[in-house]
Amino acid sequence: MSRLELHFLGVPQITLDGKPIATDRRKAVALLAYLALADGACSRERLAALFWPDYDTASASAYLRRTLWEINHMLGPGWIEANRQAVSLPQGDTLWLDVAAFRHLTSATGDIPALSAAVALHRDTFLTGFSLQDAPDFDDWQRFQTEALCGELASAYERLAAAHEAAGDPEQALATAQRWLQIDRLHEPAHRLIMRLCAQAGQRTAALRQYEACRAALAAELGVEPEPATLTLYHRIRSGELAPAAIAPPAPMQPAAVPMATAATVLPIPATPFLGRAQELAEITAQILQPHCRLLTLIGPGGSGKTRLALAAAARLASHFPDGVFFAALAPLTAATQLGAAIAQSIGLNFYGVEQDPTAHLTNHLRGRRLLIVLDNFEHLLDDEQSPAAGLLSHLIATAPGLRLLVTSRLRLRLSGEHLYPVPGLPVSLDDAEGEASSALQLFLYSARQSLPAFALTPANRHAVAAICQMVGGLPLAIELAAGWVSILSPHEIQREIARSLDILASDQQDRPDRQRSMRAVFDATWQRLPAHEQEILMALAIFRGPFDRDAARQVAGASPAHLLALAGKSLVRSAPDQRFELHELLRQYSHQRLSVALDLYQAARGRYIDHYLALVQQQGALLQGPQQRQALDRIDQNRTHVQTAWLWALADGRFTAAAAIFPLLHRYLLARAIAPDMRSLATAGLALVDETATAAEERLVYLQLLTLLAWAVRWDWGSRDAADAAAKARARIEAWGLEERMGSLMAPLAAVYAERCDAEIGFAMMQRCVDRARAGGSDYDIAWALSLASQFYMARGDYDTARHVLHESATRARHSGDRSLLANSLLCLGYMEGHLQNFEEARRVLTESQELFAAMGHRGAVGEVLYHMGISHQHMGAYAESIQFILAGRQVMAELGDAHRAADMASWAAVVAREAGDFALAWQWRQEALAGYQQQEDEHGIAWCLWEMADLSLHQGRMRDAHSYVQQALEIFERMNMIHGIGFCRRTLGELAASAGEVEAAATHYQASLALAQQENYAWGVSFAHNRLGQLALQGGRWAEAESHLHQALAKAAAWPDQALCLMAISGLAALALAQEDLPAAAMLLHVVREQPVAWPESKEEAAALEERLRAAAHPAEIALWEAGALPLNRTIAGLLAQFETLGG
């Protein structure tokens, strides 16, 4: 059995069998913590209200179900026990909770090992750095738990100190008491214990100093004097009444032995709260406590929050340094020679009247002491190559073994004993569904409220706020400066201003140092310290928007590895994944502004940039077939943004021959990776740079390439005519300019879009010419690609045998070509078709192979698509739970890739499957998720379909008013977009609403309108459904012949589609007709067929169950069993009914 460990005393940590479990789902962590500390099971109602107080009961319950699913997905099944009423996290031998272990250990009164283990378990406060912005009751509960556990910790320290003292170990007693005081520096019993122990150890001065520290803290925080007991003890020590313990004469006191009891408080108190950074704090504290780490430099650009992070880390480390934690502000220093005096001043050491050399005096003072010193803003002391500042630090750590130095600097100190910790920006993430905000957004919110107290994160502005935080790379200073504008600018306006210029990132606050009043001032100070050659390199590197590799840096900017290392040591260039480098975006913007006025340097860098990335596509494009295809795709992946930018710049610079020559390879890459957003943005940007009236052949060819790319990229956007317009324009210009041969393999996707959106017959003729041309002189790749697209024509016509044949040939030729991406795509199309035809085993086989190929190629988006189609295949099988699991796995892939639109599509289909399965609550949950995704994308087409689905769900749950409201909203959008499909669905739902209200004529009118619209679009599925509804109305009215005609037509269209669930809906209606006509044997056999099919919709099953009740009332069970035994399999039943209808003249 696995072992689950929950560490909540400190930054939350979860491990399973010793392996950390990472998650960014804060609600999942919070729920797990709440259940772990709960006394028994918690009601679902209570949990939903606690964690989602701003949502209605149904939505909150849905979010609770989803969060429980996330926990089970994270930990695996079996840990959470849940039923319809309550949820619990059962305790047992396989579950370890640090809070429970801590409380068990603290129950020991004088057991030193147990109490020592208990205080060691308490790494930090309960759920350190954790909060839920939108769950105030949870925050109150967390605060109560924190206070209670801190009280228990203080009690444990008190008893542990007493136990050490009783055991004759005053040194351990004193150390324990000092750690006890760190919990609450106003706790007088701790102060008194330290005073008494120091006095008994012969350290009278330290004891009296402790009293002064106590008195000062009480006066500053509470404005009160010490308690009488504290004052009495003070007088006893001062008068000598409390003498050292009479055990042995104390050794002469050495300076290093005197604890600096007040040292932990010698840190500046920031004016603003410290937000987030839990991981960084944990890493820094762990690193500084390593024996070999004596000097740790927090390195990062100006404004990255180095000082605040260092202060927070120092405060957390105070209990580990009995001789103190100190802070030295170095910004005011004007010379490196002043460093020693600054350090001495920070620790309270005075050089006045000392004849000894100051450095020696400082060294002697530090030697033998255990203390930590924070040295803030060190970089300007390194301007001189021979600066003595860094040398002094080397000397101090070499001669004072107990000294630790925590330095903040924009530059490396370049010392042999230096350890580096690069300070990243605050993380930026957003979970709209639960309203959680990252620490970057929380800092923006806090800073904004300083100038506009009413400011709040809302659905209307939170994406703009997230974009601001992302644009500034999470730099705390930049976030604060940006937030300061909310009193006069909206977040969207601030976002636009930052994109235009970084000069908006400025403040007039008088207490800010000059160097931090604007980001330009921060960068100016850095720029002025750079030699001229580094300034030129930095300007040239600013041409890269995003990470770049060493080869690109050398070819474009003339930056050698040594140059990159030097710039990285100055926090100007930072490492990126995959051995790449990048500039912080604000620094890049600053450097690019300087580059833009150095025209010769800019033009030279731009030309080298274009040459480098077009050559990269040429080189890697030649490898897109064969064994190196994955590596070639990955290499272009890494440089995707640069490649597209370089190609567009080539257009802007009039280099059409080079651009046209490279486009087929670029297009092939985009197809292999199926990056629709990139295709659309590249096509749109490119068309803006090309003259459609051009006379030069190469510019015309580029124009046609871009039109084709645009048509393909937006072909599924049914709410827009962009695809149809682009395809029509491209075809007309190709014919007028005679460039069909020059277009080559690009004619195939153009033909496919033209057939779908303009004219099917003309598009099919275009595709036939593509196939013929490919067979006549093309490669296996060209033939396979054309056949793969041609298969869609045959499927659309219902010619599945031909479609299967061309897809098999496409797959065979793709194998021969060595293009595994194309092979995987051909198999995906084949698997989709086989699943549609209910050939489930074959569908599973080819989809599995497709998934394996896509995974081997690193094409995660395509893997997501395969998972989605596996889900659809399982839906057709009636395996709804597995279907939803596959679809949501595909959605997760899309969400991780940032394809929010496709993730919304898959959430939408998960809702459809849940609806078919009869789980209306789950269907509603994923319908809401899809709606939120479409709203975020401002996709009216998706929004309208979600509204219609919500109407359908409301209708079947009996919420007629809601259903009517939703369907009217959907109909309004569909009519505005002239979406015939959508209008037809809405008219059908309006018919169902009218029928449920007994308005038969109105229902018939709506159903007839729905039928006419479906017939207009040649939409067999819609035709079938409308006939089903009209058949039911006729049946209710006793018009049996009319009912039979409608129901048989419904069955015929459903079988041609094909859709088994829709067929079963018609069969259920025919069973009702048979029962009404007293043809009991026929009714029994048809109802048996419906009941035995797992793919039947819930309403079909409900109708069949009601009809079976009537049948049992009319016939003996033995007769019914005999009739049911004569029932045929579904396919034969459908064939028989259709043959019967045809015989009767249907």
C-alpha cells in the first residue's frame, strides 16, 4: 500500500511514497488540509459553502466535485472517501500528517527527545504563504489553526527548556528559550527564562540586555511596561541577588560567548506586505544552512525583489543564529573602502578609540560568533576591478567560521566561495473558474488599492492585470509602478501603455530611492556601468523577442560564449530552458529603444536575423522526412517565434523570392505541429505586408500562399466567412494569374476548404487535379497528403469504402516517405471514420497507433486530439465514463499547451457525453467550463452553442423558465451570425418547450421550421431529429400513419448518418406506435432492442421503461419473454424496419 505524507507545518508539501506531488490547484491543497484536520467526515454542503461562497449551491457543488476529482487524479484513488452527503480523509497507517504527529509528540510533558522532535517538525507556521483570495471563511479557519498551533509550539518550547534545565543542561535550555522567543517576542515568560539562565551562567550583562529588549518590544508594540514578575527578576539580577549557579566557578567570559539577544530584531521593517515566494524562501533558507555555503548572493536585475526576499529569508533564519541576524544597506556608500565600517555599524560595533586595524577589529569581533549579515545592493561596490569590497568578504568568511553572508546584487561578486541564487520574477498564473490569483496579481491588487482603495480584480479586468504582470516578467517593482496608475487608467489602458513604452513604469512617491522611481532609472544605472562593446551586444540581442541559442547570439549579435557569461553575471542575460538565453522583457524593450536610434546597427542586426532563421528552416526542412524528423521539428519548435518573425521581416524588406521559396517548408512544419493560431496570425500579418495588386510573380505567389494559409487556419470558424472569402479569392487569383502549378501541394488544403465553405463540386474537382498532379510527378509525401485530404470528400458524400481505401493508401505512402507526422494524421482520420461507423476495434487499433506516433514526435497537441477522438469512439460504444475520461485527458493536454479554444471545445463535448449518460450535474459543470472558455476567447459561436446546450439541460431538468431564457439568447446570436444549424436547433428546443406546455400547434410549427432548416443544409442528423419530434406529436394526436412516416424517415436519416443513439430514439417511437396499435409482439421486440443498447440516450431509455410498464399491464410475462427472444440485433432491426417501410411505399 502506498504511503501518503502531508506536511502542512510550513509551506505545504505532499509526498506519495517519498516522491513530491506537485500541483498548482490551491483549492485542492486547501481542501486536503481541511479534511486532514477535520474531526470526522465533512458535509458536502459545508465544504461547498466554505470554499466557494460566491457561487450558487449547484455551481459550488459542481466545483467541489471537480476538486475532489483533481485530488483523486493527483494522489490516485482510495484516499478520499465520498458519498452524496459527506467527504472524509480517513486516518490510518498509510497516511502521515505532520500536524497529528506534532500534537502526539507534544503530549509528552518532560520527554526531551519527543519534545525536540515535535519542535523540529514545526518547520514554520501552518500553511506558510498560503491563502485563498475568494474563501474568507477558509482563511479564518487557517488563521485559527495557525494561532492554535503556534500556542502549542510555544508550550512545547517552554516545557523543553524546563526539561533541559532540569537535566542540568543550561546551554540547551538557553538555546531552546531563545527559539521559543522567536515565536512571540512579546512573551514575557520566555524573556524571564532567558534572563534567569544568563544570570545563572554568570552572563549578567546579557541578562540585563535581555530585559531591555523585552521592555523595548513591549513599549513599541503595546505601549506597556513589563509585568511585575519581570521587573522583580530584573532588580534581583541587577543587585546581584541572583548569582551564578553554585556548581563551579564560571570560566572567564569571552566576547563570542555573549548571546546577542536582540539581534533577531535588527532588520528593517518593510512598509508593504511580503507576498508569495514560498518556494524561493524555502530554497534560500535551505541553501544558507548548508555547511559549505558561507556566502550566498541573490542575483537579479533591479526591481526583482531581491531585498524583500533577503529580509524575509533573514527573518526566517533568525532562530538558527544565536548571535544575531543583521542588515547593512550599502546603497548610500560611495566607495568600496566604506564596506567594513558599514558592516560594523550594522552589528553595533564601534571603531571609535580603537587602536587596532579596523578590519582586524571587525574580524576579531566576528570570530567565534554565529550570525547572519544581509548586505543589500552590493553591485556598485564592484565597479572597480581592483575593488577591496569583495576581498573583504573573502577575508571575513575565511576568519569567522560562524559567519554567514546573504548578499543582494545585480552583479556576481566573482569570489571562489560565492554561491548564486538567481531571483526570478513573481509567478503569474490565473484560474478563472475558482477566482484564484497568483502572487503577482495579489501584489498588483495590494499596490493598486494604495491609490484606489475600491479597486478589485473582476472578470472584466483580471486578464489585463495578468497580462501586465506577464509583460513585466513578474518584476515586483514594475508591478507596483504599473498598479500605481489605476486611479486614472484602467488595467487595459495600462497594458497598452506598457506595450508602447516602459516610461509609464514610474512613480512620484517621495520615499522611494531615486534608483527605484522608474524602471528606466533602474536600467540607466546598469547601462552606464557597461563598456561600449557590451552595450552594442546588448542592443543587438534586443532584436530577439524570446529565448535564443548560442549560435543565434553569435550570428546575429556577435556575442561569444564569454560575452554571454559576462552579461549573465550582470543580470542582463539569463538562462532559459534547453541551453538557451533570454533578456528580461523590460530590459529588452529598453535596449531595443536604444537600438532603434542606432540605425546602422539595427539594419545590420535585422538582416543577419532574417538570414539566420531562413537558413535554419531550409536546413531543418530538408530533414522533415526520415529518421531525423523529430529532431528537425523540435529545432524549429525552439525557434518558432523567431522563424515566423524573420519570414515576415523578409516580406517587409521586399525579399519575396526568398520568402516564397521557404514557405512550403514553413507550411509543412505548421501542418505537422497543427498550430492553427500561428497559421492565422502569420497569414494575417503577412497579408498586411503584401500588395494584392502586385505584378511580380514571386510577390503574387506569396500572396496566394498566405491566402491559402489563412483559409486553412480558420476553416472551422463557422461563425465567420473569413475561410470562404480567402478560399474564393485565392482560387480566382490562381486562375487569373495562372499559378496553380507553382502552388504545388498547397492546392490540396485550398481545395478542401473551398469544398467545405464555397462549392463542394468545384472543390472536389480541384482536389482531383491535386491527386492526379501528385501521382504524375510528386513525392510519396505529396500523394499521401493529397489523399488524406481527399478522403474527407468521400466521407462527406457517405462513400466510406472509397474513403477507407484512399486513407489506407495515404498511410502506406506516408510510411514510405518517412513522414511519421503525416502517417499519424492519416491514421487519425481513419480512426475517426471507423469510430463513426461503429467499427470500434479497428478504430481503437489505428487511433492507438496514431497516438503512439504523435507522442514519439513530441506532438502533444495531436496526442490531445487522438485522446479526444478515442473519447468519441467510446461514446459511440456507450462507454460513457471512459469516453469522458479520454476527452478530459485531451482537454488537459490542450490547456497545458495554452490552446484555450480547443480546451473549451473538449469541455463542451465532455458535457455532451455526460448529458447522454444522464449525469446532468456533470454535464452542467463542464458546460459552464466550456462557456467560460468561449467567453474568454470572445467566441460568439461557441457561446451560442453553450447557451443552447444549457437550455436543453434546463428543459430536461424541468427548469422551463431557464430553458426559455437560454434558448432565446442562443437564437439571437445564431440569427445575427446567420448560423442555420444553430437556428434549427433552437427552433427544435422551442418546439420541445411548447410541447411540454401542451401547445401542440406551436410545437409542430417549430419542429417543421427545424426540419426545413436541416433539409436546407442537407444535415441528415438534424433532419432525423426533427422527424422524430414530429412523429411523437402525430402519435400523441392519434395520427398513426403520419407518425409512422415521420419515424421511419427519422430512422432512415439516422442510419445514413450513422448514429445509433438517434436510431434508437426512432425505434423507441416505433415501439410506442406498435403498442398504440396493439401490436404487442412488435412493441416487445423493439423495446428489448432499445433496452439492450448502452448508447441509448436517457430520454429513450425513460420512454422505453414507461412503455414496458404498459406492455406488462397488457400481456403475460411469459408472452413478453417469448416475443423478446425473437428480437434481432440492432443493425438487423434497423435494416428490417427500413425494408418494411420501403415495401409499404415509404
